[in-house]
Amino acid sequence: MNIRTLRSIGRFGSALLLLGVCQHATAATDGDRSIDYQTGWIPSEQIFEPIAAGNAEALNYVSFVRLDPDGEGQEPFTAALVSLGESFPIYRWKTSGGSYWQFDLFGNVQSQFNMDAESDALLNTDFFIGFPLAWRKDDWSARLRLFHQSSHLGDELVLSGDAPERIDLTYEAADFLLAYQINGWRLYGGGAYLFSKDSEFLGDYSVRGGAEYLSPERKLLGGRFIAGLDLLGAEFFDNDIQTKAIAGVRWGRDDPDAGTITLALQAFTGPTPFGQFFDYTSTFYGLIVYFTLD
């Protein structure tokens, strides 16, 4: 792990901790309540929410960032990052011990565009599809997913002659996360295993951990403060770590069926999280707007 990554982790972690401490000191902490979730076919809300600062999540967002590739001769540029995703609840049941289980269908499409290029050239698109199985009991929750990812370079980038050498980045993986929630905080950790892949270059294992904070009470203009820090280390990252942090405000009703919109700042450093560019490193920062479609 290089010095720059360590410093970035320290800065991001300190900012996240400071935000959480400040909110904890100023808000009445009503604790995380036990919720009686709907059971049966096509339930409404999720029992394991997507990781806000994570990749390969069922998230909808539009982001504009200043991206600085670390490759020799690569110039910084303005990029637009777009994600459309959904984890569709199929069936939920409750055990005699009070635990909930839920089976979903998950899909996500992520694209990146070079806004400094002519016609805002498409750089890369990643496709994810899979089947999450979630579990929840009180403040504990977990998610096991089997999913497929494939990655494709944009036509305009290929035709420009500046495209990286194409890697057959297609694989199937299983990932697992365990989370604990308390007073607006969610701490989580887990890992993934690639059990089928078309390139040995990808490696087999990855580990992941992080923290999120969503203020229990409304603060700025009726919104809730939100922050997140996500760390991902993988066998194929050459001992480097993907580090992403967000901080902003989320607006929306308390009804789990209601939509939300989140305006946040984000910062990233480490191996690039965009399919065909994963063996490059980069840094980017900018504005991100999350939205739910309910």
C-alpha cells in the first residue's frame, strides 16, 4: 500500500469520524428500532440497504468529477459517472426466532463519459446481474450475493486509438457482507470470491469494509446528514486499496416506499473502479446525486 493511499484513508476516516461525533453530540439518539417487516411475495422495503459509497451496488446516481489518472502521459479530465440499478425484492419470510430472510433479483449498469472529449465520449460500461440473499435480526444484517459482471469499452474510445488493451473482464463471484447498526451508524465488513472468470489476471479474493452514518434526525433544510467510507482490497490490486468517501445530505420521507434524493461530495483514490481500467490507478473528486425511483 503506497503512502498516498494511507494518507487518503487517514483523511477520509478522520472526516467521517468527525462528522459522526458532531452529529451524535447534537442529536437525540433514539437508537435503531426493531421493525416488523412485511413478509410474502414482492415486499416493499429492503432489509439490507445498498452500501452508499460502494461499487457494484444497486444504486442510481449521476456524478461529475475531476479524474486524475496516474498513468504516464495521462492528463486529468472531467468525467460523468452514471449508474442505474435496482435490487428487486422477490420473497421475504420470518423465522420463529425473529429473523427475516429475503431473496432478490439485482441488476446494475454503470457508465463513464469523458466530458472533455468531443461528443462526451463513452469510456466504459459495466453490467452486473445477480441474486442477493439478505438476512436481518434487530441491528444485525447480512447479505450473500451470487453475481455476474461484464465490462465493455466505449466505441468512440476504441475508434480514437487511445483505448487501453482490452481485457476479457467477465466473471461470476460470490460476495458476503455483515453489518451492525447503532445510533445512525452502520459498520460492515466482508469479502468476495471469483469462482468463474475468463482471465487469470483477475485473481480470486477480495476483502471489504467500511462505515456509514445517517443522522437519525433531520437537520439541513429538512434533510439528514449522510457520510460513508468504503475500503476494498483485492488480490489483483497489487497491495493497493480502493478508498471512496462521501458526505452530504439526503432528503425524503420516512415511508420506506417513498423516494429519496441525496446531494453529496465524493472522493476516491486507488485502483480505478471502472471495469476495463481496473489495473490503472486514479484519483477523482466531485459532486454526486443519488436518487431512488420509488
